[in-house]
Amino acid sequence: MSQKIRISMFSVAAVLLAVFMLQAAYAQPAGSTGGAPTGSGALSIQDLSVSPNYVVSGDNISLSFQLYNSYSSSLRNVNLDLEASNPLLNVSPSYTSLADSIGSGTYGGLGLDVYSYKIHVPSTLPEGVYTISVVATYETTVSDGLLSYDVPGESVMPIYIYVHGLPKLGINLAPSSQIEPNQNVQMQIAATNFGTGTAYNVTAVLENSTYFKPFGNKVFVLGNMEPGTPATADANVYVARNIVNGTQFINMTVSYQYDNGTHAESNVSVPVGVLLNSPDVIATVQSTEPSELYIGSNQSVQIAIQNVGSGLARNVSVSVLSGRGTIVGSSSRSFFISSLQPGQSATESVMVSSNESNPQNSSDIYAMIGYEGANYMGNYSKTVAIPLSLFPSAEFNVTAVRGSLTPGGTYLPVTYEIKNIGNEPAKEVSLSLQSIYPITPVSGTAYVESIMPGEAANVTFYVDVDPNGAQGSYPVTIYEQWRQPNGASSQQFSGSSSYYIKVGDAGASSSSGAGSNAGQQGAGQSAIGIVIAVVVILAIAAFVMRKRSSASRASAKRDSNEQQDEKRGEGRRRGVKQGS
């Protein structure tokens, strides 16, 4: 019986030992292979708000939410970050938020401690669902029932945003045959959706124009047009008797709907090249690179020189001139084409830069065109305005510099004030410094999150100065690279600004020596100045004395003459009395 009791007690002890070892295994530190509990998944998003509710490409989104801690323990050293693998993530003012502690339940209570972000949706973003992940890392205390542990944790909270595309329609008209005055012509309406969203119930209505009058059917239903989808329709148009050579326009009203039912309508003037019985050479923009011309930037413009007349054009010369707010590069602004058959075109490229201060209006360049007819007779000439669309851009200027540089100095800070003198915000601004001997950049790069129009930012670079470098001002160049809200998601803008760095006195001994020399030179110059001043004063005094001496002698002579005359008069008076 006692043997059985000893065996049972031994079994109980073994079971208790196994339980204790199992608990010890679960109580291993976080990160060990023992499978200890962690603090991940404690946080979730609560009271999420996305404004506007209907998000379209090109919109600015206001995003706000609160955090909910589902753990019974508080979370410490909370770091909140936004992540996304798409171009939607353009958050201002900062991606990261920090919190010392988040208690159990809703962080901050009713309406307090709301996390808010501003997100810009690129206008070129295709329609679809995009995810922004709110990633939180923190520390917390967990328990396995027996012991408590301080462990790290992470919560990943996705936010899904549906972005609706933005349709953008382009309309073109092409005559099916040569245009003749006082005749009917069939024209094909060609529409293309260049936007990112579907245009629904697209309708084109032809209107009366200066030289064209539609007849028969004037309303053309083109249906639904997805991005990149073309649609065509044929229209009959009467050509006026007094039509002239060149590019004329047909007025049209285009209407469509967004996917939420919103109605859009625009009046457009579609250019049409008129083909008459004589040569008629025009200039139009065929393509541009990049597609947008930003203020203060350059653009390569492909210009199509086309003979839209019905006769041969010979000896075609074209000069492209600068217009309001534009500068055409001088290296390739003029070109010559020996001949152009009717309908034939040639493409030439010019470099255009913009310095327009008002980006609300389009800018122009001008093509001066001269040519002759097929028999080398009839000198034709014209000036064609070529419109260009302008977009605002950031521009930078260095307005101030602070720093004390001396020969032989190392890792010396130089701070420049960089001002955005343009009219568009600059985002993710990277700057680099380039200098010449005796100055060498050691830390020659800087980064600024954003610089708004009219605002300035201080950027500091660190440089070394060669010990043999002389005092003086040395030129530097600051290169800028940035992004803009109105640019494409992958588009980088760049520029440069020129300024200077001043190298001053190297030390006290050199300074005192220079001061001594300067003092001696100053004393010598002062002595010379005093001598010159004394000579001038003496000369003036001598001149005054001479003037006074001459005046005294003249006065004495006049007195002597008067005395002699008086004596003679007295003698004559005495002689008269004696005679009497």
C-alpha cells in the first residue's frame, strides 16, 4: 500500500514539474524560439473620415482618424507612420507622428488626438482602389497568466480609397476631300478620351461658324468613352463663298457625364486647314517634350510646317520668334524647306523657355513664314501665332548667406537662404553645393520637405577652406531638384542658383599685421593730406594778402594824389588873393 502511495506522489510531482517547465517555456523573452506572447495587433482605426466622399484624380484629400487600443495595458513610445506603394501617398506636413503613451480604449477620448493628413491625388492617377497603410510600432506589457513582460508590438491598419478617373476629351475635324468655296464637304468628327476616367453619354453638337455651316444632322451621339478610346462621326458642312486660306475654326459644343452622374459641357473651336487652289503654308504644334511648359523651364516644341493649299509651295522659309512670356532658342529658330506639295508637311524642333509671370493665360510663339508658288511667282508671307499652354512652377533664388570662413578652417557651416520666387509649391527639395578653390564642400547636400511660393528656407552646408587660400569672395552654384503638385508623379524639376562665399581673415597675428600696414599707409596718406591742405591754405592766404596789398597801395596812391591836388588848389587860391 505504501509502495502505491509513493508511486502516486512521484507521479504528481512529475506532473507538477512538467507544468512548471511548460510555463517557463512560455515565459521566454520576446524574439526567442519559445513562442512568447507579443504586443502586435493592439491598435485599430476608429472614426475614419475621408473628404471629399467622391474622390477624383487631381483632388486634395483630407484624411483623419483616431486610434483604438484593444489591449488592457497602455502602449508606450508609439510611432505612427503612413506607407503606400503607389503615387497617392503625398502627405503634408509629415508622414510620422509620435505619442508617449496610449491608454486602453480610444486614444484621447471624444474627438481628442485626431490624426489628420492632407493627401494630393495626381491628376494622372488611373481610376481604381488605392491602399494607404497606417503602421504603428510601440512597446507594451503582456502577461501569460503568471508573469508580465515588456515586449515590442506593431499594428498595420490599411485605409482603402477609391479614386475616380477624370475624363478629358480631345476633338478633331478632318475634311474627306478638298475644301472649295461655296461647296458642301463631309467632315469626320474624331474624339479621343485622353483622361483617366470614363466619359458617359458623350454628345457633340456642331454650331454655325464664320466660314462653315452644318446642315442635316447637327447632333452626334458618341456614346460612352473609356480612357484612350476614340469615337468618330461624319458631318455635312457648307463652306462659305468668302472663305480664305489658312486655319479656320468650326464651333462645337461637347457634353458628357462623370460616373457619378455629374454633367460637364464645354464650347470648343476646332481648327480646320483650308485647302484652296494656291499654296498655303501654316505652322502648328505637333508635339512637345515635356508635354507641359512650366514657368521658368524649357520645352522642346515640334512644329509642323504644312502646305494646306492646293498648289506647290517653293523656297519655304520659317523663323520662329519669341512671344509674350517665351524665349525661343537662337540655335534652331530658322529653317528652310525647298518645296512642299499640297498636303505635305515637314517637322522642325525649337527650344522654348518661359519667363511668364501670369500662368493663368496661355503664351504664344510666332512663326514668320515666307514662300513662293510653283512658278516661283507670287511671294507669300504671313505670321502665325502658335499658342502654348503654361503651367505654374517653383523658381528659386538665393537671398542671403551667413557663415564665417577662414583659410585652413575645416567643417565650417555656411547657411544660405533659398527663396521660392515662383508661383507653385516645391516638394521634396534636394539641394547641392558646388564651389571652387580654395573651398571644398564636405557636406554639400541638403533636403527641405517643402517651400511654398514666397517662402524661404535656410539650408546649411559644411565646407573646408584650403590653408593657402586667399581672402575674398568666391562664386558658388546651388543646384535644386524638386517635385511639384501640378507635375506628374514621377516628374522631377531642376534648376540652379549662383551666389558667393566670402573667405575672411585667417587669425589675430595676420589681422594685426594687416592692421599695422594699413595704419602706416593710413598715417602716410593722412600726412600727405595735411601737407596738401596746408599748401592750399597758404596759397589762399598769399593770394588774399596780395589782393589786400594791392588794394592798400591803390588807396594810398589815391590819398597822395588827392593831397597834391589839394595843395595845388591852395596855391592857386593864394596867387589869386595876392593879385587882388
